[in-house]
Amino acid sequence: MQIKIPHAEYRRQRWYAVLDVPAEVQHVVGKARYLQSTLTGEPTEARRRVPVLIAQWKAEIAKARGTLPDPKDTFWQTLRKDHMQAQAEGNTGAQFVVEDLIRQALPPDPDTSSNLWKFATGLSTPLAPLVTGWKDSLTKLAKKTVDQAHRDVSRMADHFINVEALQPKRVKAWTDKLLADGMTASSFERIGNGCRSFWAYLQDAGVKEVLDPDPFAGPFRLATRRAVATDTGRGGNAYTPEQVEKLYLAAVAKQDQPLADLIALGAYTGARIGELCQITRETGKGGVFFIGTKTPKSKRFLPIHPAIVPLVARMFDASADGFLVPSAADNQYRNRSGPLGQRFGRLKKALGYGAAHVFHTMRGTLMTLLRHADVDPAVISAVAGHATGNFSLDKYTKGGSYAQQLKALGAVSYPGRLALGAL
């Protein structure tokens, strides 16, 4: 059986250490490959000598680069691997050489230097690889949602670098900075959700103990409350029923019937524009819409309000591709709502509505009408596709029943051209 030693070749009854020189520094080093005999043919002794030579050569390569590597550069990852290998083999000579190399490459900044030292010597756990693993575990979410969450958590990982830095006081200092930079409440809520999901992944993976307190929960909850006053306003506004009809009539006047139909659907479902544009004959039949892709809780069934039953039937009869809402757009996220959202934006702006009022605002309209009709908050949450905030209800129930939701929606009405029997 042929013996294999990393970064080594067996020639003429001797083991040789070998290392390829990166192309970008070959002209500085003066060679494309390092090659040196370990002066031994014994595999055990060669395994002790090869890492020492490799560490020295890597120091020369680092010097040739002339710049300090980034904390997540493979340079530091390789040092970490070499150091841990030397420790595992009890090779103190190689370990000291690697540690000396680390000291030479550390930047003058004490905080960065401390983080890099801990990382390279195995005293800390880097966040970047764990973030990748966490992203790969999000198999039940839509790609667009996963990509956004990954951007948020990667932003956190770029700031903290390693797991050991994730402490409530440090997280609060970070959220304070984000707040000072103008981050909105909705962004804090979104990023906080991603970070808490990542923390749960660390616990499931055994990186953190199950009983270790979540360092993100308190700081992000506080930051969200403090940011409410500076939020964009989407969450606290709602069109009046009369304003929704005005939007509908404006779309009809512009001869944009697909947009008018979409407004009617939004008014009576409270669904997101992206959810409505993904409804097909398979997910909109039997008097029910099966919608939701943003979060697991958002995946829900929603009874079709009697006022839009005829409209839904006509739209499906006219559909050429099986989708309820016609759209020519598509991209990597299957974002069929893009052009319609842009047309709605121009429409509402022409009617004098600003940034605080968007298509999403109609969700607030429907929820407000349901609340004014004294509908059970748990049923309202089921219609919206939101968690109730009550652990028992969210964990062990499926929300409102079909009959409860249909009765609740039946209490909602709009005036004029959006009234029952007018569409």
C-alpha cells in the first residue's frame, strides 16, 4: 500500500517536501514550486519535518505578496490547519514555526490581531464556514428569502468574525451602530430573524450548547423598538376602503385591467404581491388559495372571498400559462410581480401617495377591517400568514379553520366597484 504524506513526494528513497507557488507571486519568489529533501526515508520522521518546511515557504510567499491577508483568506485558514495538524501529531517544532509565522503576519491593530491569532491557533471558531452550512440547511424557504437571509447573516459574520465574539453586549454595540446609521425597524426585524435562525443552527450543530442564551434576542428586540420612529412607515399605515377603490378605478381608467384585478385581489386577500403573482390553477382551486413562500408560517390556505369568486374564475379562464395573474416577467427568483409592482408604484404616486403607501399597505387595510369587525387576533394572524406571538398557538396549532377564516373575510367589504357583486 502506497504511503501518502500531505505536501510530500517519495523520490530516490527519500521524502521531499513540495509546495506550489501561487502564480501571482512566482516572479517575486523566482520559482513555480518549492522542492526540498527531508533527508529521511522514514514516513514517521518525514511527517514531522515536512510541515516545518511548508510553514517556512508559506512565510516567504506571504512576504512576497507584500500585503496582509484578509481574516477569511485561505492564507489564515491554511495556517489554522497546519497548526492544528502539528498539535494533533505532537510536533512542537512545526507548531512553533507556524506560531512564529502567525506573529510575523499579524496586523498592528490589537483587536484584529487578537482575532486572527485565536483563529489561526484554533482558539476560536470562524463564523464564515458555519454561515455557509446554515444557508444550506434552509431547504424549506424560497430562494429569494434564503438569499436575503444569507446576506443579512453574512453581514453579521463579517463584523464578528468568530463564534466567541457573539455576546449580548457586543451584539448590542453593533445594533447601536446600525441604529445610528439609520437602520429601520423592519430591517432590524428581518436581520434579527436571520441571526436567531443562525443561532438555533449553531445549537443544533453542537457548536453552542442548547442552554446557551441567544445573544441576538434582547439587542435586536430593543433596537427594533427604538427604530420604530424612524421606520419607512409601511407597517403602521393602511389605505381606507375608499382609497383602495380609488386605486382600482385609476387602474381601470388607464386601461390596465391586469393591475386593476391585482388590486382587487390584494384588497380581499391581504396577500403579498409576490404571493398573488405565484397563484396557479393548482394552488387556487376549490374556493381556496394556497399561498405563501416567505417563511414556513406564511405558507397557508386562504378562503376566496365571495366578492372575488367571479373575478378569479374569469382570470383563470383567460390565463394562457396557468397563472392567475398575467405577467411576462421572470428571473432567478421567479419574480413575476416585478412589472406589476412598478406600474402600481407609478399609479399610486400619480394619486399623491408617498413612500409610506405601497401595494403591501393593503395588507394593513384588510387586517384593520378584520380587527374592526372584532375578529379573533389568532384568525387575523392566520389570514396574514403571521405568527401570533403565543408559543402554544404557534407551536401546536395550524391557525384558524376554513370556516373561521371565511366567516372573518365575509365581514370585509369595499365600496363602489369593489363591492360584492360588482367585480
